[in-house]
Amino acid sequence: MTSRRNEPESGEHGSPRRRTVLATMGALPLLASAVPAARAADAGALTAAATAVIDPSASRQTIRGFGGMNHTAWIGDLTAAQRDTAFGAADGQLGLSLLRIPVPEDRANWNRDLATAKRAVELGAAVIASPWNPPASMVETFVRGSQTNARRLRYDMYGAYAQHLNDFTTYMRNNGVNLYGISVQNEPDYAQDWTWWTAAEMVRFLRENAGSIGTRVIAPESFQYVKSMSDPILNDPVALANVDIIGAHLYGTPFANFPYPLFKQKGAGKELWMTEVYYPNSTDSADLWPQALDVGEHIHRAMVDAEFQAYIWWYIRRSYGPLREDGKISKRGAVMAQFARFVRPGYVRIEATANPATNVYVSAYRGGGSTVVVAVNKASAAVSQQFTLTNGAGSSVASWVTDATRNVASQGTTGASNGSFTATLPARSATTFVIR
């Protein structure tokens, strides 16, 4: 098993197979009523966009949150200060509300991520867990293509494996962490370094054994949102009855493959989560700008095109992650915080004009007595963007911006008239508006 997964080749043990897959694939925001004439020229050429219409009556998915992975065995635990930065929602914090941890195959190691999980829960986050391997006694090797030492769960151990997952769930609960859900297997279709599962094996386990697991069950966590891994679950009523969350990873997944019509058809009562990704790569610094703004578009498309209810990054603290190695928020992290700090668990995404101008991406959410709008402008020029709430609600608009020089910087509060306001979206920026 490769202990340093998803890493660049230089400096650490990397995952060249994943990189092969992946390879195939200015000014402050000012609300119109507060823009002094002297500042107009500062924004450069200003592009006018079509009105972004926000319809609070058109509800979409319920958001469970935004989060990341803690894997103490591979890269060390978060420090106490880093836990607070990651899971706090105040100024200078990321606002993560989901934590993903591994399920160690050896129960002697089950306490490794407990301290971070407990603090995350104290700060209001939910915790999920994913196994890379079953206990060694439950595994057999087999030949899979050119891999002569491929691993899989022995068929006569399916019941014992379900009990293993149950035991971990009980251990965490007894230590103050009620898991929101537990996965059957991390990336069963990209398992050169861990345990393989076919779609048929996953369906069999869900049908015959997952019903005994005492928390929500997550499956299949395909590494690339490969629908042939999850379609059989959705098409099998018994397996589907025993799964609660369809989980997926988005490594190298093209935007065209984000929508999932079969889930919309057959997934009633189930949740749809994106449980792991880094984007756009793991080789560049998370502070590289404007590349970090790609994270904003990626989250937007995950929320709007894919209609995921959760967006979970890989390592929380990494050179390419939301926290740098020194524990400070990176540019990628700041862009993520434009969503995570303001779109809280239980908020509902509502209909909004998703692409009112070229390279402008808008999504909207309702909860806590407010409407939250996140606008990502990837264009090289500022954009004058009008927003209109169809119900005319809201007279106060607060905003925060991340651009080349600012990280989730408050821009103060101004007014809206009959639910409408116009804002200047700076070139290459992410802006969050909270309307009350």
C-alpha cells in the first residue's frame, strides 16, 4: 500500500498512474450604490453581464457541507490550532463542516484521527470514514490483468467485514464521535495499492451485509465518478435500500460527466456526495493565482451541474491544499472558504442564473434566514453584475471577496432595492454575498 498517495513525484512517493489520468484532462468588489466615480477607472474595462435571477422558491439539493481529509498515519495529524482554523467559521478560518478520516485495518490504530475528529465535532462538523483495506485476515490475493498481487475481500468474510465497519463505528461513538456515515471502500476501481471491488461485488455486499451496519452507508466512491460502478447499485432495489449516500471522487472527471440522470431518476431519499478530490493538480502551490480560482469553478459545477450535497477535499493541510504546511489558509483554501464559511449544513441550493456572462459562475443558497450567492469571475476584466431575487426579499447585502491580494475580505454592507442590487465583480475573483 502506498502511504503517500496523490502526491507529486518530487520529494515524496507519488502516484504516477493518477497523474497520468489527470493529465488527460484586481479591484475590490463594490456594490453599485457604493461605487465612487473616482474608483470606476480603477476596475479597468467593465463588462456588463445579463441579470442573475435568483429564485428562492425553486429548491434544489440540501447542502451537507464542505470538508477535507485528515490522515494522521500518512502525513501527520492537524495541530490544535490547525483544527480550529479548518473547522471554525469566523474570520481567518476555512469554515469546513465535514471531516473525512480513514478506517485503519488494524483496530490498534483506530485512535489515530480521534483528536481531530472530536474537535471537528465540537466545532459543529460531521465526520465520515472510508477504509482502504479490510483487516489482512479477510483479504486474498488474485491476478488482475498484469497485477499478480491484487487484493480483494474474501467472499466468506463479507459478514465479518460488515462487523469490522460496525466495530469502528461503535468505537468512534463511544469516544464522542457519531459518524455521519461509513464507506464500504475507498476507490474500489483504482486499487493497485489497496483493495479492489467490482461493481457486482459491491452490490452483493450491499444486498447481503450492509443492512447490519449501524450508521449511514456510503458507496461506491469511484475514483473518477465512473457511473458503471454506481449504476448497478441504483438499479438493484435491495442494494439501494441498504445504501444511504452515493459517494464519488472527481479525479480527471470532465464537467460533461458531472450530471447523473439515473440518480435523479432512482435516488429518491438518498444523498449524493463528492467525497474526495484535489483540483486542478497536486504539483502546484495552492497559492498560485489565478490558478487557485479554478477551485471556485470546480465547486460551482459540483454544486450546480452535479448537484452534489457535499464537497470534500483530499488532505486538509498540504502544499496544494486549503491549509498550507504552515497552517495558514492558501489561495485555494480562501476560494473554498467563499463557499464553506457561508453555505452552512442544511442550507438548500436554489435556482440561479448559473452563467450570466462568459467566465462568470453564480450559485445561490437559502438558509439561516438569508440568501447566499457565490459569484466566481474567471475573466480578466471586471464584470458589472446585477442580481435579482424573484421574491423581492432582502434589503441588506454584505459581501466578501478573494482575489490576487485578498482572502475572504469583508467589503461591508449595502442595500438592495426590491430584492435587486448590482455589484462589480473584480477580474479573477470569487465574491460571496449574504442577503438578508
